[in-house]
Amino acid sequence: MQDNPKNSKTKLTELGEFKLIDHLTTNFNITQASTKLSIGDDAAVVRHQDNTLISTDLLVEGVHFDLAYMPLKHLGYKAVIVNLSDIYAMNAEATQITVSIACSNRFTVEALEEIYAGIQKACEIYNVDLVGGDTTSSVKGLQISVTAIGVAEEENIVKRSGAKPNELLVVSGDLGAAYMGLQVLKRENEVFKVNPNNQPDLSPYAYIIERQLKPEARKDIPELLEKLEVKPTSMIDISDGLSSEILHLCNSSKVGVKLFEEKIPLDPMVISSCEEFELDSTTIALSGGEDYELLFTIKQDDFPKIKANPNLSVIGHMTSEDVGKHIITRAEQQIPLVARGWSSIPEQE
Amino acid sequence: MQDNPKNSKTKLTELGEFKLIDHLTTNFNITQASTKLSIGDDAAVVRHQDNTLISTDLLVEGVHFDLAYMPLKHLGYKAVIVNLSDIYAMNAEATQITVSIACSNRFTVEALEEIYAGIQKACEIYNVDLVGGDTTSSVKGLQISVTAIGVAEEENIVKRSGAKPNELLVVSGDLGAAYMGLQVLKRENEVFKVNPNNQPDLSPYAYIIERQLKPEARKDIPELLEKLEVKPTSMIDISDGLSSEILHLCNSSKVGVKLFEEKIPLDPMVISSCEEFELDSTTIALSGGEDYELLFTIKQDDFPKIKANPNLSVIGHMTSEDVGKHIITRAEQQIPLVARGWSSIPEQE
């Protein structure tokens, strides 16, 4: 590779599969004491004194991401974040990941280096070790599979199934921004196709674009809750959309819910971009998805401990199962909560 | 779905993602005591007293399998086997798997049921629990990502790096059959394209076709070695081909090797099909690949314990690194071992 003139690209076939993985992972450090054996053998070895958590996700080009507006480095970063979020949603600490990438021959070694640079950045920031993985060919497009490994003491693990009636429903951060960021990126991409010389000024949309392209996982929330001495009774990652995940929590815990529209946390940029795109901000917050935030329930007694925290919003409370699952609108209408968006037809009809 | 007339197919969109996973995994049982939480939360929870092993693989339609001759149930089975083999290659016990599947809308619910039937069969036979996974859309084709979890005591784990000069090189089973099975299937597929009414008699090729379509992982080998009181000094799964994996073992252990061509175990059907296809059986055994067998090294003192075992063949011995890596042919020529096939050019030229 040293002989390549600058700016030339290296075909994947110029390195074999094994040399490629060595090459891509050469700068990764091992920092976790629980990592006993990393990349380079048939399997990785980790040693946890407590429970081990495992979560896996498969991201597919054209379905989960579009390389027209997703830089490769951000893609690598986001692929890790998506999985870490699932570990944090169990109130656990993420410790290791494995990454498998399949890509067609349109990708070069330099393209994979970009993806791995993003993976490495995420590993450093979130303090997880890359311990395994492979690269392989695909017939078409890029697929990334990440498995995240975590650790937690038995008594600290929070499942989806522990919510009880009268408990408070809490969400971290704010909602709808990742979806609105995607709308801006799609629109600019259409403009770019018509006039490639057009240099869009995306700075007014910085926050929502960053939420789409470089989301963060809420590693801080389990840490914060421990500091506040609050143990959630149930918890879930809401990247598939607030409404569907509230329903999951309700179904797993066999409870109902009252969600208050006015309590849903929205960034001002989400509100203004929804106006610009003529979209309903509540609908976007409920079902836009890709907000890597945590949704959890706490006992009413714990409310004083969290109420002043700007990272956390109480958005409703749980009820007995027979009361049903509803959103209470700003107009004080009670409407059934549905998985995708929310039905505007009142319950009695 | 109950209303569907028989033989009609169900589109994936008729069930949502979450109902689909519930539907596909409803018949799976949890049998491992170490499985604390299975499918249905953000992450699975396992509890191992010892070291946890993790291995992951991504199988891509058109690269790793061709649905023209791979039945979906076998594909599900094989996707599990491929990963379990990596756990056994660490001298460990496989305990759990997670499975992520991406597929295009040409696949029906019934097609996924077939894949999951194969996954379930493998879980039952190999005594592993399915603890996580998801299904998602792909733009084109089918991708399956499996992560296998295993457990082993620290002192039992066998890495690639422990081989020493003068130790014996041992392989389980016989080699080259999976590749020859694929050649037969490809040939019959070509015949079928020309004349779809042609019913080929594949029974003379039963063994090699089964090695391709329904391979088994060598769960029995770590168990056998324990019974024989033999601890391998190094071990590797050879599904990528005998020659490349011998080189991996040598490189990880910093040793050389002498491999004896005449000692490589071949099934008579591999020899006869190689003659039929005019292929060199040694080349096929060395680099055909997809033989889910284990390659390992043992101390010379352990030879009496394994020599009578029909599952194990001593195929060579390790040397100091400076002696190099060679195959000794039947004609007693010494030829450098290379990753793909083997060079027929003597070393001095």
C-alpha cells in the first residue's frame, strides 16, 4: 500500500480478509479488565463477576442508513451507539462489542478505515473494547452487525416488566430531533441532486442533524440514577419510537398508561422545523424514532429526587391494565395510544 | 393468519416486527441454567461462573449461501453450526445464541418459519438457548448474523497461540467433503435449469451433500479430549480451509509445521468425486473450506491416548519457526504451504 499515490483508493481484494481485520483494528486499545482475549482467535473471552448482558442489531444500507447523507465515520459511530443504548436500557454498564461488516466491492479499504475510525471513537468515548468481528463480501450494499456486551449486578438489572400502576413515566432528553434531522438531510440531498454546486447552510439545523448523524447513547442515565439513589422499576430504549415503546413497557408490565402530550420534551429546533415541514411535533416525538433516549418508570416517592434534573421529564403515569393506554392531549382529550403515530379517533367511536 | 387458505403465503408486513419475532420464537425452550433473561427485553442476561466466550458471524446470500440449492431450514441450522464451531474451537461449551435476520420482501412469514425451524433444531441438538435477536428489512437478499455465547473455565480455554515445536498436529473428521458436495449441487442446478423435469439421483453423493447442506459442529471433540485427558496446546476451527488455518496456528504460536499429504483424512466419496470432477483431492482438502472440523496440537506424550480414535488424525508436527511451513507430498517433495491451495513450485525456485 505504501506505493499508492496519494488519494488513490485501495481495493478490498488487495488485502486478504485476515490482513484486513488486522489492519482495521490495529489502533484499538483494550481498556476493560474483563476483556481476557480480544480479536485474533476463534472467539473472544470476557470474565464478568456478575451477570453478562448481550444485545445485537443488524443495520442495513438503504433501510437503516443512506450513504448519500451519512458519512462513513458517523455510520461506524452510530452502529455502536445503537447497541450500547440497549445495554444502558437494562441499567447496566457496556463493556465490549463485536462488529461484523459485509460490503460489496464498491467499498475500498479507505472506506472501511473511515467506518472503523467511527467505531474506535465510540469505543473510546463509551469505554468499551472491540473484541471480535469480521469483514466479508456482500452482493450489494453494506450491512453492519454489532453485538454489545455489558455487565450488571443481578439486583441492579431493570427489565421492561417491572412497572406498577401509579408509578411515574419518565423519559431522558428530548424527542423527535433525529427524525427532523433526517427530513432536513433528505431535502438538502434532493436540492444537491438538482444543483450540485449549491452549498446549503445547515447551521440553523445543527442540533437536529447531529441527533440524526451522530447520536449519543445515555451512558450517563444509569450513572445519574445510581447517584440520585433511584432504581427504575422498568426501563426500555425508545429508538423505535416513544409510543411503540410505551406500549411495550405496558404489555411487558401488564399495566395501562396515561401519557400527557404537554409533558413530552421537545427541543425548540424540533418545534420550528416541524412548523417548516408542516408536521405535527407530537406525532414526530411519538413515532419519529431514532431518539436513543431511555424511558423508565419510578415510584412516586422518588419524584423529589429527579424533579429538578434537566435531563429527565415526567411525561405520564402508569395505571391498572384495564384503564387502557392513552394520551391526554393539550385539549384534554383522551385518545388511545397506538404503536405508529396516534389515532385521532376518540376511544368511544 | 388463521383465515389463510392452505398453501397461501403470508407477507412479512402482515405481522409487525415485534409480533413476527414473538411468532417465530414461540416454540423455543430455555434449557440452560445460565440463561437469566431471554428474548423480549433490550438485552439478554446470562450468568456464567467462569469465562464467557463470544463469537459472531455474518452470512450473506449470494456470498455464503445460494438459495437455489440451500433449503431454508438447513440454512437456519447451518448458520447456528458455523458459530458454535468457533466456541468448540476454544475447547469451550456453547450455551446461548442470538440471531439477527435481514430479508427483502420476497421472503414470506413461512420462509422465516422454515429458517427458524432449522435454528430451533440446532438449538435442541447442541443444547443452546436462543436468547436474542431481531428481524429487519433488507433491500436485497437475506443476511443472517449469529452471535454464539459459550462458557469455559480459565484453565481449559485453548487459544491459537499455544503450539510448540515437536508437538503433533491433529485434525478431527475428514476434509474436502463440503466443497465437493457444493460442486455436485452446482452441477445439478445447472442441469435443472436446462431441464426442470430431470430428477437427479443424488443418493451416491449423500455424504458430501450432507456435509455441505447440513454440517455438524464438533461439540463431541472437547468432550472426547476431556475424557481422554488430553488438553490441546492450541486449537482452531478450520472452516476457512485447512492450509490457511494451519498458517494461522503457526503465526499465532510462532512455530513452523510439517504437514504430511498422505496423512490428510479423506472420505472415499471425496476421492471418487474429485476424480469425477478432475480435481486434486489434496488441493480440495487443503483449501475447499466449510469443513467444520477442529485442528489442534498436542504434546507427543499424549499420542498414545488419541492414536486409536477414528475421529482424530495426526497429520503432521510443529517445528521451530525458522524451519518454515511445508507440506511433504506423497512423492516426498517438500513444498511451502500457502493459504489458498498450495504452490506446486518447489521452495528453492
